[in-house]
Amino acid sequence: MTIEKTPIQDLVIINPSVFNDERGYFFEAYNQAKFNQNGISYNFIQDNQSFSKRGVIRGLHLQINPFAQAKLVRVLEGEILDVAVDIRKDSPTFGQHFSVVLSAENKKQLMIPHGFAHGFSVLSETASVLYKVDQVYDKESERGIRYDDPALNIDWQLNKDEVIVSEKDLVLPYFKDIDWEF
């Protein structure tokens, strides 16, 4: 397993060591000791899974303190563009985003720490996404940012006419209008 740094501090890509043979493959998706050795120390308490079809954009979602969630995201089937936006006001990359293609084929994972909004778009016909979280869902702490915020200028790698977004996500505020503290 290798840890790949991104241009945004604390946001890392996990590249597993995959062992292939004539039967298929094997890899460790999560090893707490190895994560801890690399400075990634979260107590994951829940796994969440979603299934979506091509064109779906989920996000950008987060929870504020004391229910902020760190997420370890991976794809079981299909391919997504995974996006994290730094909302840590004291960060030199505040308001910047990072995206990476996660797929069942490349087996990469994105480790998203506290202080980030998260979302993804489905690039394949369908995708199953699994993510670990270190905090329970709390409706009162739930927040978000519009996926199409012009200030963030995220390229979701989809044609505009194929984008599918929930009604809930369409009424999220723009980044400039955020009035909550992380």
C-alpha cells in the first residue's frame, strides 16, 4: 500500500498493493496499522454504500462539528470522479478542490479528512461506491455546496445534458454564501 500526496494538505490517495494470479486478485482495502504508520488515524465506525447510474452527481456534502466526518472512499463497481473541496478557513488551499478518478479497475481510494466537502460524478454506466466514515450521520449537522458553483469551477467530466442531481442538492448554497463554520 502506498500513500500518494495531493496538492491539498492532508488529502491523500491510497494505492493498494494488488496481488493478481489466475484466480483473480487480492488486496488490503484497509489496514489500520498501516494507515496509522502513515499518519492517518481515524476510528472508522460505519460503512456506507451507494449505487448510481451514469450522469449522477452526488454532493457536495459535509457535516459540521461536532459531527464532521472523515471519509475513505472507494469504488466496488464502475468509475467515478471523486471531488473534495477544502473548507478549512485557516488552510492555504481554502476553497480549492481536488479530483481523482476512482474505479473498480484502478482500486484507488481517496482519504478525505475533516474539513472538506465531498461529492462525486458517475462516469461509467453504473457505479457502486463504498465509503468508511468516522462519525455517525447527524441531520442537524448536514451542510453542502452547489455542485455547479462557478467559483469552484469543478469539471465533473460529464456533458451538461446528462447530469442528474437530486432536488436536495439543487438548493444547496454557493460557496460565497456559506454562513456556517466548519
